[in-house]
Amino acid sequence: MVSNIQKSTSTTFTSFIKSKWRSNTSTKSSRQYASSPSITDIERDWVRHSALKLALDGDYRAPLHDSLRSGGSEVLDIGCGAGFWTTDMANNYPISHFTGIDIDKSVFPTTLYRVARNIVFQRVDLLELPLPYEDDTFDFIFIRCMMDVVPDEAWDDILRELVRIMKKGAYIECMETYPDLFDAGPNMSTIMQRNLLISLSICKTPEMQSVASAQNPLPNRMAAIDQLMSMQIKHIHTPVGRHGGPVGSLLLEHWNRIIQSSKEKWIQQKLITEKQLAAAVQEIAKEVDENQTYMSWYSVVAQKKGYKGPIIRIEDFDNPER
Ligand SMILES: C[S@@+](CC[C@H](N)C(=O)[O-])C[C@H]1O[C@@H](n2cnc3c(N)ncnc32)[C@H](O)[C@@H]1O
């Protein structure tokens, strides 16, 4: 039996997303995100975004609530995709300003849907440096789920460039998943392995592939940047499957959508046969519950050195909890 959570997410969010995001406009960019994402890819990102929001009890960890709320902060969401994070943040902090950038402008919310006034979406390729922003522009830079789409060897230059466009005292926050699922049974392991093989195909040589898969390179790379300080890493473990309540059900749905959008590629590349895949898919929901399967994420937050001005504090006398 499919859980209520799974059922309701599958049936309701499809129409919500279809009205908000277009999925098939082709772009003329020189480099694309593999191919333009389908509605299944966009839904998958929305499911993951919703699961992480629940798991983290919020959208970010940097200590910026007061300054974002007091207004005037400039925030950059790197590889924003369909802008789920950007949109939620812009709604929560209506007098700060949000820029979402992505190589693929076809995924941005359509003008048919009312996009918050404090957001701008821009087509920017992270691999074409320098980025089109002045030094010291942003108060907060957020990057999530980008390891698989940017080649490993590009990150040092990208991170240095991001530090250039951060204001002194600004924060950078990166959140990534570890590629493996933990305590996965045989069927889920089969799926995960196929997915990993495809995502690693952005790395051209076996040496690059082993580097990308074996390390969690962002914290190591950020630690090596002199201009950053106060780095904090947090590990988050999220269940996959109904055994993990709403977060687990959403992440199981996320994996189902990965399978849906990748199965043709896997079969074409002979990573699995159609029959093997169908058999694995049938077992997954039960198997992840039996094994209490989970995913792990890391979130790393750091601050740019050099800020000497006042720290914003807001006293909220109406809210006894603050
Ligand atoms: C896995 S999605 C992550 C979306 C979003 N950050 C989230 O957490 O839901 C990766 C995004 O990176 C974008 N992307 C891939 N290569 C890029 C590049 N070179 N420059 C900018 N964006 C890129 C893709 O178009 C896609 O929207």
C-alpha cells in the first residue's frame, strides 16, 4: 500500500508545478544541464527541497535571520533550478533581495505565476568566470546539490570567485548529499549505483571520477581559502521510506522520480535491463523500510573575513520566544 503522504504529494504537486513552471522551452545556451529538465526533474527537485526543509526545520543554517528580516540584504542562489529555495526565501524575507542563477533559464518560474517582487532570475553559467557581479555584492550565497553538475576540478576557481563577490562579513552556505545511500538493500543499491555512474559521467577521466566520488570536496576546499573564517560543518541524516515519516516518504518519492527520469538512459547505456529495473522498482518501497535506509548530507557554512561594522540585532517584543 502507498502511504497517504506519497499519494497526496504525487497527485497534488504535479498540477501545482505545471501551473508554476514551464518545462519544455529550449535554451540557446552553449552549455546545458545535460538536457533541459522534464516536469519529472522539476518535481523531483521540489520533493527534495520540501524534504530538506522539513528535515532542517528551515531553509538555511547561516546566522542571518535578523539581517535578512531587517531588509536590504542581497542573496544569491547558485544553480537555483526552478527557484524553490529562492522563492520560499523571498516570501519569508520580503524586504531583502534574491537573485537566482542557473545555466538553464527554461526552468525559471513563468511570468504566468506571480513571482515575488524581490526576486530576479538570471541565466548565468557558473563555469564562465568571472561571474557578472561586482566585488562585495552579496550578503549571503547559497549553493545546494551542485556537486554532481559541476566538474570537480572547477570548484577551486568557482569558490574563489564566489568569495570575491561576497561582502566582508557575508556568509556562504553549501549543502550536498553524500552519493551513497546507507543501509540500502540489494535493489536500492542497484538503483543508486546506476545513478552514480550517470552522474559521474560529467567527469571525463577515471581519475577525476574517483576524486569526485571519494571526497566531500567543498569543506576541504573552503577551508583552504584564506578569506573565509568560522567554518562550521553539520551532518544531517535523512530516512528514505515510510519508516521515516514525512521526510522519508518525500525522499522515497524523490528516488522514484530519479528512476522515472533516468530509466531510459540506464537502459540505453546497458547499465541495467528493463526487466531487472522493473523487478528492482517493485521491491524498493518495502526494502527501504525493512533496512531503515537513509541518506546523509553535509552543510557547510563560512563567513568572509574583514567586517568591522555594527551587528544587526532585532528585539521582537511581540514574540515571547525570541
Ligand atoms: C540538482 S539541480 C539543484 C537545484 C537547486 N539548487 C536545488 O537545491 O533544488 C542543479 C542545477 O544546477 C544547474 N546547473 C548545472 N550546471 C550549471 C552551470 N554550469 N552554471 C549554472 N547552473 C548550472 C542546473 O541547470 C540545475 O538547475
